[in-house]
Amino acid sequence: MPTTNFDDVTLHYQRRGEGAPLLGIMGFGLDQRYWASQIPVVTETHEFITFDNRGVGHSRRPGAPLITSIEDMVDDTVALLDHLQVDDCIVYGTSMGGAIAQHLALEHPERVSGLILAVTWARPIEFMRRQHLLARALIQSSGPELLVESTLVRMFTPAFFEMGAEVLDQMVKALMAETGPDVPSTEVLLAQVDAADKHDVLDRIPSIEVPTLVIGARNDMMVSYLGSEEIAAAIPGAEFVTLETGHGCMIEEMPAYNAAVQSWLATQTN
């Protein structure tokens, strides 16, 4: 897997497909493997660039503490675009990746030609504050193990647990792999929770002027549907698609999710 170095962090990335570039930024604690369902969708029309956020997957800083803030991850993203000589691109962020994408569009608007913001938020709300209290307690008491199970319970609807048990088991095994740098450290997970807590740009995102697709999940028990509603209302001209499942709608409601992304990307293709 190709790499680049920034701030002593080795960032691992992949490029797939041809066409105008589209950069994917993954969410809390997950590496670029979790873009798998989107690769055939995006690469129909665009080059899809994915990478591991610092401290996640294979993007590590050997032998030194790794401080992780939204600003750090934005800087990493800009460094990657510089390395790839990508002047501007559509930025596709899901969950915490959507928070990073918002900051990128605000701080470096010249690098962002469009946005896909999926199941994300723009300000700290009480619902999420309590989610983060729970996440911190689980991480500090047991490391990632209980956090993974707790997260899966809140990502999907009860019906999916009955129909998708095999898929869920595979996800747990991947997230809790015992070999390789698959599981982020307790330090990184706590830093990402803190970073998510501080994300507060709702009053600034009305200045975003690029075409934007917002995808919200009505039964999102991770970041809440309210977050997506607020973003769609705040960004001028944003297209808003509502799905009926939960935070894991990219997997649980895959056909409808993919159709929304494909339809919007088609409007962005010259």
C-alpha cells in the first residue's frame, strides 16, 4: 500500500478508478477497508482516494505519542492531497469523517469542489455528549472490546441483526483482529472522542458554497438524525436524502444508499 509522511505520521492510502478525484474520509476508529461497499459505486465516475486517519489502520507514528484532533486530521488530509498533487476534489466524509470534511471545506475551500456528508453532525448536542460519555467509560474500562459491541448495537436496527448476523460477525472479527495494527489504541480512541466532542461549526457552514449531498438516517442512534437535518438546512442548496435505518445505513440500506450517492455524483460529472 502506498504511503506518505507528514508530522512524523506515515499515512497509508489507496487510489482506485479513473476520472475526477474523490477523497473518502472514514469515521471514528475505522480504517479504509470500510469503504468496500462504496468502491464500485464511486469508481464508476471518479477516481476514489481512501486513506487511514492517523492512529487508525496502518497510519501510525512509531515510538511517539499520537495527538489526534480534528485540526490534526485536516492537516493530514491536506498533506495527502499535496503529496498526490490533487488541487481540489469532492470530499466524501462519513460520521466523524464528515466532521473532518466540514473543517476542510471551511479552512481550505480551494481544495474542495463538492461534499458528501453522510450520517454526521455540525455541533455538539446533548444526545451525542451522552454517547461520548458512554464511549469514554467503555474505552477506559475495557479498551476497544466492549466499545465494538456497544457500537454495533447502536449502528443497526433490530431487524438487521436478524438478517445480517453473518455480516455483523465478520465486522466484529475485522475490528477486533488480534494481529496487525487493526485496532486503534485506547489513546487514539479517547483522542478521537475528544475531537468529536469539540466539533462545532454549525454557525460557519452556511459559508460553504460547493455542491453538497447530505445523507441522514432517521433511526441514527449514534449521532442522531438531527445532525444531518441541521447540516442540510445550513448549507445553501444542499441536497438532503433521508434513509429509514440507522447509523450503519451504508451497509444496512445499501441499495438506497448507493443509489443516492450514484445519482448525486452523476450530476457532478462534466
